[in-house]
Amino acid sequence: MSDDSKNDDLALQITNLLKNSINNQNQTQKQSLSDSLKISLKLNSQNYALWSRMIRVAIGGKSKHLLGHLTGDPKPPEPTNSQYEQWEQDDLVVFSWLIQNIEPALASNLTEFPTAKTLWDALVVTYSSGKDKLQTFDLHVRSNGIKQGGSPLEDFWIVMQGVWGEIERRDPNPMTCPADIATYNKLRSEQKLFQFLNALDRQFDPIKREILRWDPLPSAEGAYAAVRKEMAHQGILGTTDNTSPNGVAAGLNTSRSHEPESQGFLSKGRFNQKNTNLGSSSRVDKTKLKCEHCGMSRHTKNQCFQLVGYPEWWNDGHKKGKPDGGKSVANIGKIEEGNRVGGGDQKNTGDSGFGGFTSTGFEAPESDEGGYQDGSDHWAWH
């Protein structure tokens, strides 16, 4: 056998292999196109925007060139063209896919259209609002007013992305120069970042402040990743309440709010003095108090001067008789004698709780040091 005949046989074998491969590919494609195509929702009067995007994706996933049956690009061949039969077959497949994904009540009135494109155009006219500026305005209002409101972060993020995507579709970048396009996209990116951070719950305030200090600012997607990471940290370590004191401040606040009344002479400390003097309404009502030791009113046993000792400014000599171990307060300061009210005179009665001395008709002013005379010959403390 000559070399020329061998080459001819080899070329013939290669040609046959290519033909078989093309035939198998066409058969596989036809089998794929003959399969039904169903998406997760059917077209109704409320969901056209979402349905149209999903059906386009599904058809393009089957075969990209089939999208031309919806747009009319490229134009269909002439009926006399040898390729027209194949085009018509593909168009019928696309038409059937559209009908399969429309609610039956609507589909029954749409089966008379001759081609997939005429059916698609009819749906656009019926349900699409085109570039309606009122709907664009509404989308921008929604994107600025939306709040997380305690919903899961992931669900909230999906809602934000849906609104942003609809804005991009209805209000695309109008720039033509590459530099202008980049600038416009940067402004849109910052706008989405601010909308996202503003919509987050208050528990993310610390991470929001941190993100806004970044230079350059991240995209909304980058901010979402940082917030989601912070959420995971809070889930492990717990959420910090920034509105309540913590550490030493919390301890001081707790001890101050639970101070016992028995602190008497310290008047709960000078630290509390200014706060208690801000108004008489904040002072504890002592009219119902009674000492179990001396029987006098307006103080308790653990505040009684006979037991705990008399202060240095006490002038009637009782302090000389303070019991052993009683400690008088250091020189707190002289209390000036108050104005007489009602003209009453001082007199001795033999019924005094502190050596028989009683002051009747006499009101002493409250001391700036925290003490006041309770109507008898002893002093009680705020």
C-alpha cells in the first residue's frame, strides 16, 4: 500500500470521528432542550421583576444562544433558509418554558402568540414599569429607611442587597468616561456603606465607629464581613452593654445604692453630700423612726448620740458622758444657731432623752455638714 493511500485512509477516519462527535453533541443538546424547565416561582401580577431575571438565568443556563429568542438578536433566519427549521424548533422550546413558569390563570390567555419573543414582549408591556422614576424614588427611600430591627444579620443583608440590585437595574451608572464611571461607582459604594451601617442595630455601634475610621473606607461587602465577624465574637464572649457602668464604677454605684442607714455620722460620706442637698424630696423621711435605746424619735438606735458619742460641736455637756468606746466625729464644724420660729423659749423638762434639756419652739437650720436638729436636744444625720 502506498503512502498516499495510507494518508487518505487516516484523513477519512478523522473525518468520521469528527462527524460522530458533532452528531452526539447535537443529540445531547436536543435532549437537554427537550427537558422541562421550571424555576422556584411562577409569574403573577406581583413578581414580574424577580421572575423575569430568574427565567432569563435559567434559559441562559440551558443554552446561551437561546436568549436571542427573547431579545430578537440575532434576527431569525428567513423561512426559506435551511437553518429556519432548527431555529423554529428552538423557539418552540423557549416558548414552552415561558408558559410552564406562568400561573395557569394567566398562561391560558398567552398561548396564542406566534413566537417566544412576541410572548416575552407582551409580558414586558403588561407587567414591567420600565424606568418609572416614582419607583426609583421609592427604592432610594427604602434603602435609606430600612433598619435591621433585631432580624438576623444574614437576612437583613440579603434584603439590603435586593434593594441595591433593583436600584442598579432601574438607575444604572450614566457616565461614559472611564474616570467618571470609576468616580460614580465609588460614590455609590460609599452610599451603600453608610446605608448599611446606619441600618444596623445599636449592639454593633463599636464596630461601626471602628469601620468609619478606616482609611480608605471599605465597601459595603467588606463592612458586612467585619460586622459578621464581630457578631461571632459577641456570640462567644457576650455582648457588652455600654449604657451601664462596669468595673470599679459599677462597684461604687452598687455600694452607694445599698448603703445602710446605720452610717449615721458619716452621712453616707461627703461624696453623697451634694447630691442629698440638691432637694429635700431626695431626703429620707425620718418622722417615723424611733430609737429603741432612748425612746426618742427621728433616729434609730445605731444613730443615738448616747451610744455612739456626741459630736465636737455639742455644747450642753452631754459629750462628757459619752459611753466607753464611743467615738465622736472629728470637728465637723460649728452649727450656727438658727432663727427662732414662733418665739418659744428654751426650758428644762425632766423628760429629755439627753439629760433633761429640750428645745421647744426652736428650729435649727440644716447643717451644711449633713446634720440637723430633730426637735429635741440631739441631732440626726441625713
